[in-house]
Amino acid sequence: MTPIDNNEATSGDSSDDAEKPFDVEKEIRRRKRSHRKTSSAKGYVSAISFIAWIAFTIIWLFFFAGDYGIFQNIAIVFIALLAIGALNVVLWIPSVEGRRPKASAVSGIAWIGFLIVWILVFAAGFGFYENIGIAIASLLLIGLVNMILWMPSSGDSGIARISSAAGIVWLIFIVLWLPFANNFATTIYYITFYQSVAIVLASLLLMLIAVVAPWRSKMQISIDGEVSVGMRPKATVGIFFLWLLTLVIWMWLLADDYTGYQNVAAVLISFAIFCAIIIGMWYSWTRTRETGPESWFSIGLAFAWVSILALWFWFFADNFDVYQNIAIFIVTLLGMAAIGGAAQWMKIRDFEAMDWTD
């Protein structure tokens, strides 16, 4: 008996099982045929959908159009065309791109359809600014949907997603509130002009809280790898929120008891107090860092100007018309600018007068 060599026995099997070389040209031809078939099918679907739209238009015009006005019929025909367009967008956008491009395209088409329906069916019952508000709000809503669709939901991008959504929602509220505030006051709940301002400020406060809150853990300033400001950033934001809340309370409860100029004075005084608190809170930190404003005189001058304006608006402005008050504002601004410029010029002159020969 002749012994069987294992190497020889397995060599035949390995040659049979060896992989065949990959034919690139054959694979390309196969993919082209597959793509051609898919494109042909999509082309047929697009053609059929367009024919269906024409058939729908003919049937509508023949049987139903007489019961509607010309603009309503135009709207219906265009909405049907937009529906066909949305179908073809979904059909032709490659699947490898995912669902987000298709959803974005369909949302844009849906917005155009909404505008057509609104303008032709509902717009006549609203004023010009109200219709503009509806159009802008609907566009912002589409932007909100696409922002949520495209922005990542984790990490810093997820936090930015929340903040961006809060900002867009606030903008939607504002563009709807401003034109519809009078209707709200006359039909739902009576509010004065200052109370309407309070609502706007309150919405701004809520929006800022929603925007800032997700970032609260990152409110630090690191210098040389060390956090040196403590709670000052968070305290600054908190005091700013309290200032806005103070304005909301003033506008809602007290503003109607005072004139417009006195309310301006109240806002100026509250802002000056807010700035004084912030400067006082950061002053010790700037001293330890041997940094800070170049001129405390300029800051004091700004406070003096705000104080003068507040006193003028509170006690004297009502005795003059709006143009005279604008003139007073310009005069005080020019006066403060002249004082500040003179102080700066004296500083430069003293600097140049120094003996630099040594």
C-alpha cells in the first residue's frame, strides 16, 4: 500500500476552493444594469404621477370647479401639483442619503402648500401684518423641524439643539404676538400696552432661561488651567434674569400709573443699578488680576449721563414734545462726549509732556 501524502491530498481541495479573482468590470456592468432598471422604474412612476395630476385637474375642472372661486380652484390645482412634487422628491432622492433630506424637502413643499391655502382661503379675514406674521411663523416652524432633524441629540450639539429650539420657539411667539396682541386684548383678555410689553419681556426671560440652563455647568472662566472666577458668571446671569423680572413686574403692575417718559426713566435707573451691581461684583476679581477698565472715569461719566437722563425723563420731559426731548438727549450725549474727549486729551498731553530723555 502506498501511503497518502496529506499535503498532496489537500492541495487539490485547496485549488478547487480557491476564490476566483474579482472581476471589476463585470461588477460595474451589473451595477449599471441595476441602476438603469431602478431609474427606469422611477421614471415610469414620475410619468404616471404627472399623468394622474393632469387627469385630476381635468376631472376637477369639469365636475367640481364651478362650485368654487377662481383662486380656490388655482389653489387646489397647485396643491395637487405640490403633492406630486413631494412624491417625486421622496422617489428620486437616493436612499443612501437617509430620510432627513427627504423629510427636509417634503417640509419645504408642505410650507409652500400651506402658504397657498392660507393666502387664497384664510388671508382675507386678517390684516396685512397678521398675514405676514403667519407666514414668518410657519417658516420658522419649518426651520425648527429641520433643525431638530439635522442637529445631533448628544453632547454639546445636543445642548445647542435645545438652546436653538428655545430661541426659535420664542421667535415664533414674537412674530405671532406682535400682530395679534390687539386682537387678544379685545377678544380674549384686556391688556394695556405696557402689559403687552411685560408679556414680551416675560417671554424673553423664559427663552433666555431655556437657552442658558443647559450650559450652566460650563459657565466658568479658566486662566492658566485654574478656575478663578468662582460663581461670578452664574451670578451675573442670575442678576440679569432678576433685572428682567423686575421690568416685567414694573410693566405689568405699575407702568400704567406713570407717563411714558417716567417709565423710560425707571428702565434707565434699573439698568444703572444692574450695571453697578455687576461692576461691584467683578471689581475685586479684576483687582486681583491687576486688570480692569482703563478708565473708571469713563464708567463714572456713563453713570452720570444715565442718571441725568433718568432725572430729566422723570421730572421734566412731559413738559416738552418728543422732538425737544430728542434734542435734549443729543445735547447731553454731546456734552458727555466732550467731557470724555477732553479728559482723554489731557491724559495724552500729560503723557507727551513727560521727560523721555532718560
